[in-house]
Amino acid sequence: MKASHVVAGFFLSTLLTVFGYFLFDASTAIFFHQLIMSHVMLRKYASHIPDFLLPIVLVITTICWTVLFVWMPKGIHNVHTRFMQLCGISVPLAYVVKTVLQYAFGRADPRMWLVHRHLVGFHWFHSGAGYTSFPSGHMTVFTALAAALWQQYPRYRTVYVAGVVLLGTALVATNYHFVSDVVAGAYLGFVVCFVCNLGLIATSESYRIPG
């Protein structure tokens, strides 16, 4: 991951977020709502999807740091420990950052918007259920995870990208998020992982013994 990628990603994600907000968010939400309502099975499953994001974050973080506490005293320093470090920091940080931004933006999610069409745009610093749509928390967290995998295990980059794209599509198709929420969340997760990686590199350099 390079700084140029972050800059290019900022302009691209900003452009896509703006276009999504003004051109695609409403139409896609209405389209998938009508599609779901017209099929009994889709309506049954799409309306009862539990939110396991926080438990998933806790499990991933616990696993990463447990492995590190076991390996580090044994002097094990390899690509796997670097991944555990990067993942163990970036995934929980992504969750915290998305939570703060969701509260700051206070955007109503598609399901609430479909019922109350006057809740357009952002409702700054509005807490409560239904006002945590922007940016998408799932995209933020899982893109951070995918970016960590991308950085340490580049062989399967196509799989990571496909997984993130499928997740974003599912979030929009089930009316959990608008298109712009997904785009913004994906970029945010990438940036969080990038910053965490820079921090780890700087830390390792500071402890390196010249010789």
C-alpha cells in the first residue's frame, strides 16, 4: 500500500460517494425494496438478518492478540505475526472510527428512509437506531481486514476484492445501506489499515538496532 493509492482512492471514493448520494442511493433503495416485498422468501430472510459485527470484531481481535502473546515470547517474527499485528489493530480501530463517524453524520438508513421519506441527508450528531447508515460499518471493518490480508498475503488479492464487492452488494441489496455508505465505508477501512501499517513500520524501525 502506497500513499499515492490513498490519495487516488480519496478522489475516486469521494467522486463515487457524491454520485451515489445524488444519483443512485434513492433509486437502488426503492428498487431493492420493491424486489424484496414482491417475494415472500426474500422478505422473510432480508428482514431478519442479525447484526453480528461487534462480536465478529471482538473474536478477530481476541484471536490476533492471543496468537501474538503466544508467539512473540518465543521469538516468532514472520509474515503471520505481522498480519496478526496489523489485523489486531486495524480491525478494532476501524470499528471505533466508523462508530464515531456514524454518530457524527447521523444518516438514516434505507429502511427508515423508505418509511419516512423526509429523513433525507445527514442529521448531524443524531444518535439512535436507524441513524447509523454512513459510513457502512460492515464495509469499514471488513475492508480493513481485507486490506491487511492484501498487504501480508498478496497471492489471494482477487479473493479479497471479490469478498468485499460481494459484501457491499449484499448490504445494498438487503437495504441495510445506501450505495454511498458502502463506498465511503470501503475507503475508510482501507485508510485505517494503511495508517496502522505505517505505524507498525515506524515502530519496528525505531526498535531496529543499527549494525
